[in-house]
Amino acid sequence: MYRFTYHQPADLDEAVQIASSSEDGSYLAGGMTLIPTMKFRLAGPSDLIDLGAVEALRGITDEGGRLRIGAASTHAEVAASALVTGRLPALAGLASRIGDPAVRNRGTIGGSIANADPAADYPAALLALDAEVITNRRAIAAADFFTGFFSTALDPGELVTAIRFAVPAQAAYQKAPNPASRFALAGVFVARHADGTRVAVTGAGQFATRYPAFEAALDASFTPATAAGVTVEEAGLMTDLHASAAYRAHLISVMAKRAVAAC
């Protein structure tokens, strides 16, 4: 690793102040991506701002009918929360299948979405569940948050503090996991809201996105057969050592069918 200055702020204001005054500071939550990146010398922040003691970033509550999850909540906490399993079991199930126990007990929901890995699971949930990303400065609609490959709408120094999820009538998430990392080769989150169906896909393209063709078809007939009948184009999908674009297109169709069946 490169040399850096370690900070452990006691509250949110102190964390933001340190970040704004540092030359090239990075927030540290679970560290599941940042620490390996630093160890491989692919990142060298001047200051590491540990958020572990900032209680304002924790907690899972009901907020005006929406589910509010603090950014520092771990995947294991999301999976085990009685509120999440009762109100949004699809989200609890998603969290329970992220990585392995070590990752689930250290990794955080805020760190995951801020990193915006194209194969991460949460981005599909945010899009399908009409979520809002709350930062220390503003609220960002999920539709505007993910902007590209490992890219988000966050400004330098801006910190995710919580995510607010709408609670649909029905929802389910299905993914084809990479057998080693458990990241999604293709993951599909389906949610039925009062104003229509939302379908979001992760793992297949440069970043998570909604699929209007699935949404329109399922609004007309919400059945697994309808989902299976939607044509998924290969254009824009990734080809890498794990899967071709053609295979990912096939997986999207299969996972969408399974998610509708699970609903």
C-alpha cells in the first residue's frame, strides 16, 4: 500500500469536514473493494476516513411507508432485519446471497452502491424499487444515480447516508451468480407497484438499467410465460471471460421468468 493518514470521525459532520480538507480522501465503510484496490496499488488516497463509528449511518426504519436503510448497514444486517424480511423479503433475499459470510458481515449497502460495480446486486433493487439515495447534500432518484461503468452521480466528497425504498405489492430477485465471486452474470429484479411493473437488470451491461420491454409486457400479462416471450437484444451487453453477450441475453430472459414466477 501507499502511505496514508487514517481518521476515525465520531460523527457525520466530522467525516465530511475531514474529506473536504484532505488532498485526496476516501471514505471507508466495509472496505470490501477499497482495501484490495489499495493493496494492489490501484488507489492511493491521501486520507482514509473510517465511518465505523458514525452511528447516523446505521439503522433500518420505516419512514413514511418507505423502508429506510442506513448506508453503513451490512449485507448481513439487511438480510436478517425483521423489518426488511417482513416488508421487502426480496431485498432481504438479495442481501443474503451476496458474496460469502465474510463479505456479508463487513460489506455495506452504501459502499456497494457508491462503488457501482456493474455486476453488483443492489443497483437492480434500487431501480426496481423506485429508491432514493440520500447523501449529506441531497436526495438522488435511483434512476439518476447510476451513470456508467463504475460511475455514479455522486460529487467528490459527497457521502451516501441512507437509501429509501418504496415497498411494492410483490417483488422478487433472481440471478445467475459467478460461481467464484457470487457477483451476478445476470440478475433481474421484478417489482409490481401500484403504478406499474418495474424490471431492472444488473451484471449484463456496463451498469444496471431498467428494461421497458419487460415492464410493458408484464403490465399487460404478469406471467412467467410473458417474461420468457420478451426478446432480449445482445447489443450493449458485456462479453468477457465469464460469459458472452449472447449468453447474458439468454440469462436475462431466464432470470426474468424465474423472478415473475417467484412473485
